[in-house]
Amino acid sequence: MAIKKSELYSSLWKSCDELRGGMDASQYKDYVLVLLFVKYVSDKYAGEKYASIVIPEGGSFKDMVTLKGKKDIGEGINTIIAELAEANNLKGVIDVADFDNSDKLGKGKEKVDRLSNLVGIFQNESLDFSKNKAEGDDILGDAYEYLMRHFATESGKSKGQFYTPAEVSRIIAKVIGINQAKSQDQTIYDPTCGSGSLLLKAADEALHGVTIYGQEMDNATAALAKMNMILHNNPTAEIWQDNTLSTPYFKNPDGTLKTFDFAVANPPFSSKAWSSGFDPKNDLYERFKGYGIPPAKNGDYAFLLHLIRSLKSKGKGAIILPHGVLFRGNAEAEIRKNIIRKGFIRGIIGLPANLFYGTGIPACIVVIDKENADGRKGIFMIDASKGFLKDGNKNRLREQDLHKIVDVFNKQAEVPKYARMVSVEEIERNEYNLNIPRYIDSQEAEDIQDIEAHLLGDIPRQDIDDLDDYWQVYPTLKDALFATSTREGYVTLKISPEEIKHTIFSHPEFTGYTQEIESAFKTWKDEYIPVLKSLDVDVKPKEVIHDLSESILASFADKDLIDQYDNYQHLMTYWMETMQDDAYLIAADGWKAELSHVNGKKDEWDCELVPKQLVINRYFADDKKGIEQLEADRDAISRQKEEMEEEHSGEEGLLEEVRSDKGKISKGTVQKRIKEIMNDADAGEELKVLKAYVRLMEKEADANKNVKDAQKALERQVTDRYQTLTEDEVKTLVVDDKWLETISRDVSSELERISQRLARRINELAQRYAAPMPELNAKVDELEVKVNGHLGKMGFSHE
């Protein structure tokens, strides 16, 4: 049976992390990722004559497996890696980590066990990379991404900068227009490429391929990037290790900077030593000419100007920079003004704080486009700072946040409080300050208390008008809820606060809208039931979710109130939690309902693809109801027993004699006590209670037995039913009862949330202004008189 992808990656990380010992994650990654590399190239290229990577004799993963348990395993792995590096010109790339380092890996048996177990992890039969990507299933890419994200998280401040979060990389890849690249001859460049994750995400968007170039200053990280290129099937990518600003490697024959069709970058934020190794005032590559020289202690604009200089005349790119580049003054203000005047900035996307590894400060994506720069009249701005999910100690963009940013940017769609085109004239009036809050007010409107309403009652009309999104959909509902006040600018509630929810939920326009949304979902569902049921062993899960998610997004695109991206996120979350694993199971084994023990327990079983609860609900609903009734009967008896215990507890309680030190009552103790007092004429009442209690204990035991017997009988029936399930029945259970039923509940929850929000707000306003101040004062006066009267009767005078 195929292993679940989510389990594969998490177990891979967990196993590796357990073997880490006291080593820093930023160092340990070098060992784990080299082994991942050797395993990948061995699976993919071993035995191939004309492969891009040669697997020499004594230089494969299988050779590492033979070393498990041997004293010289560390030295042996070094030798194997050296053979592989020598055969493929990878010296200084894959041989950076020393597998015989006793300081890092332990001594003697500790080292042998650690390395043997580490090799064992990658022996997992599910980690077979020989057919990686053959069926659209990038096992290696997913495993690598998972490990890199966790290494970056664990590496702490300043050491996780080698990795750009995948979600941010995907945004950049989709907004620079690289999907329009027409051939492999077109180029993409990253001057600070780190591990290469951003470069690869961008290159993946090029439908016809693209030629990759990258430079990275850190030696170990550059080696990581070279491995990453090979791992992701880009062995010809050129990655160079050196300082991009002082010693750029990619140049034309005449010594000028080579230019590229596309460029992306996530440079170190606010580098203080950016000018080390060269004189910016006499820059050989004229990167600062016509713009100005960045401040000596802040290199943000140095990297931006390098990227601009590295683009062709119609080149496009994007760079991640701290928010400060948008508004800082002095030298940076002058540079910013000159860049804006040249029309190179197509857009700015403000991101949430704490997204990046190594820093918590908020950042932005500056999108550069030299094509038609002369005629550019504005800069498109997005404030996406509010859309994220808290993930441990970092924030993370959700799928819906990513999709919304890309959609809005590429359509240049103006969205209130989120995105707008800002004219160059407006920017000039703001002295070329690009701080996003100057142009987009994303703050929620303040809930203002109306003094007059507090004094005189009624609800301010403005508060009701602020709910206009609802009144556009429910125009007459507004009239059903409110009447015009005798005072201008105010309304009165026509009904009591208790009737608000019922009035909304029963209104024809509300029920009509609900039916409209349900109909939209049903149309989508009816279209995709046959599609989902046609999935087979050759299914490509990533294509499945792409089609599904885009279609559900489109299904709700023209619907008011409900946010299409919320429904999209529900689907994507369910995909990540459940559907993805199911799709991979189907891709591996087809529509098979195979039973397995839960957590290795012999008496507990279930089915991964078709959980037994689905089979019970569809085929044994009456049996399930019968068991529920038996459980209810048993619980009723248990309650009677508890009530009797409560009634006869305490020092004088008739059950106190049979309670243990821990407060428990056993049947044996009760029966023993009955024998003791059987002939005691003064213990008649206690005897009666004890006998009644024993009867309840016996009834409870019988009821428990009835429940267990019924459950076992149902268990046998269900087990037998699994053996006779046809493929069509399995498809119905999975597609209709499991997948679509869950997604349907999620869409319904969105409807419920929208409706409850309206009811809550109206109720809040009604309660807020229900009692005007004079009325409250009169009530206080009335109560004061009553209290004084009572005090007087008690002999206390009030002066």
C-alpha cells in the first residue's frame, strides 16, 4: 500500500531531526541534503549511458547502504561522495560536509549508528526517485521543499536566509510574466540566489523552459544551490560563488554586465558591508550612474540597482526588500525618485511581517518592468499585509492570499482597502514617497459611539448604511428590520432584538441568496463528480487540484457577499489535509479499500481511503441508530446511579459505608454490606437503598454488554462489507460521501458565517442604543429611592 505523502515528508524530517543531536540545523542540512542528492542521482541516472550525471563505480547510494554498521562508515561515505564529485565536476559542491567529523557526528559507535540510521532513512522504498516527475508527481521537489523549510525554521535568526518561503517565490514567479517566455534561450538571473529556491520557482513558470544563472556569496549555500539545480532537473544552470556587488561573474566579452530577460532576488536586508571590495563612486559597471550612490551602511538600493542594470531593455524582474526602501530619505530618496522617473517600477506588493527566515520586519516585492517604461503613468500597489496564517513563530501566506495577490496584480484590478493604481503625479505630490499606507488605507473603519443616540435612543443610519454590502443582496430585508426615526439620520428597530436572527434567516431574499449559492456549488459539484470518479492509477494529483481549485474559484467569482477566495482556501486546506493523500493512494493502487490496523493495534482497524464510518453511514445507518439508542439507554441508567450516589453521599449518607478511600463503590463491597445488615432491624432504609443500587449496577452492566455485543456485530458486518465493495461503490463513498460532503459543509459554513455576522452586528447596535441615557438615569434614581427606603427600614439613615 502506498504511503501518504504528508506522512512521508513529516517522517523524513522527524527521522533526520532525531539524528541531529547537538548540531545546529544550518550545519546539519548540509549532511541531509547531500544524502538526498546522492539518493536522487543514483535512482535517476544509475545505468544510463548518456545521462547528464555520471554514476561511477563505487559512487552510488547503494554503495553507502553496504557501509551501514561498519566502523569506517564516515570515511567510506566521504570516499563515495568524492568519486561522484570527481566524475561530474562537482568538487566543492557535494563534498563540503565531512561525514567523518567526530565533533559533529559523535565518536565510535555513536557515529556509526547515527550515519547508519541516516542512510537507512533514505532507503525508504517510497523515496524512489527513478520516475520522479514522470507522472507529474515531483516527490523529490516536495521532499526537498519540506526539508528546506524546516531547516530554515530551525536555523534561527541570520542562518535561515538561504531560503525564500515558497509562497513568496510563487508570487514573484507569477507576477514577472515569465510564463510568456517563448524559448529555452531566454534567461533568468538571481544575483543573491541562496539555495536557488526562488530561481527554481520562477523557472518552473516558464512553459518552454528558460536558461538559469545565479550568483551566491556564501560557499556552502552556493554548493547547495548547485545541488538544488541538479535535483530539480536543471543540471545546466550556471551558479557561481562570489560577491555579486564587488565581483559580478556574469559579464559580456567587453567587460560590461551581462543582461537577462528576467531577474529575481531576495538579497540580505540592509547590508552594512555592501560596498566591501569595490568603490561605488567608481563602479566599473555603472550601476549607480544616473541614480545616486546608496548609503554607506545600507545596501538595499545597491541590490535593486544591480538588478535593474542586469535586465535587458525589455527585461522584467522582482526583488524582495524591507519596507524602508519605500520611504527612507536622503540618498535613498534621491535614488527612489530617479527610478520612479524612469518608469521602471511596475508595482509594489506589501507583504505581512515575519514571513522571512532570519528577520521579522515587514518586506515588500518591488516589481520591475523596463518594457514601455517611458509611457508608464503609475505604479500598481497592493497592501497584502493583513492576509496570513500564524504558523509557529512565523507568519505564512495561505493559498488564498497568494492567489488573490497574483490575480489582482496581473489584472491590475482596483480593490478597496487592498489595491489601486497610483499615478506618478500623486507620487510626485508625495515627494516620491512610496509608503503604501499613504495610498491605500487598509485599516478597518473605527466603530464610533454616537453620543446623540446614547442620549436620545435609536440607531445611527450611518451604522446601517455601512452594511451596504448586505443591502445590495437583501434590499427589502433592510425595510423589514428598520423604520425611519422621527430624528433625521437615525432609524428604529421594527422588531425585538430576540427576533433579529429569525427575521434575517426567514426572509425571502436571504433564503433566495442561500439557494443561489447552493445552486452554484451544486453546478460545480455535478460537473466534477464524473471527473473525480474517473481518476485512476495514472492520475497526476497536482493537475487535479489545479483544475478543481481554479474551477471552484470561478464558480463563486460573480457572487456577492461570499468571498471566492475563502471557498478556494477551504478546498486547498482540505486538499492538504486529506484529498492529496487520497489522490496519491489512488494514483498508486487505484480505488482499493484496503483495511489496516490503527497504530499497529491488532484490535483496531480502519481504511485510509474509505474510513469505516463512511461505510457505516451509507450501509448500516439503522444498526448505527440502534447502537446509539442502546448507548442512550445505558447512559440513562448511569445517570440514575449517579443521582442515587449524590442523594446518599455525605457523612450520614446511606452509601457512605460502601465507598472506598478513593470514593469508588464496587458491587462486591455493596453485596458484602447487604449480608452484614440483612438481619439488622434498624438498617431497613439502608438495605433498601443498597439493593436498589445493586439492581442499577446490574442493569448498567447488562446495558454495557448489549452495546458491546451490538458494536461487535456491526464491526463484523462492516468488515464483511469491505470485502464485497465494488469499485463504483468505493468511488461513491470517497467522492460523494467523503470529499464533496466535506467541501459542501465548508461552503455552508461560509454562508453561516456571513449570516451570523450580519445578525451579530445588528444585535450589537440594538443593544448599544437600547436604553438612552435619560432612561438609564431615571432607572438609577428609581433604584436609589428603593435602596434608601430599605436602608431606612433597617435603621440606617441616608443623608
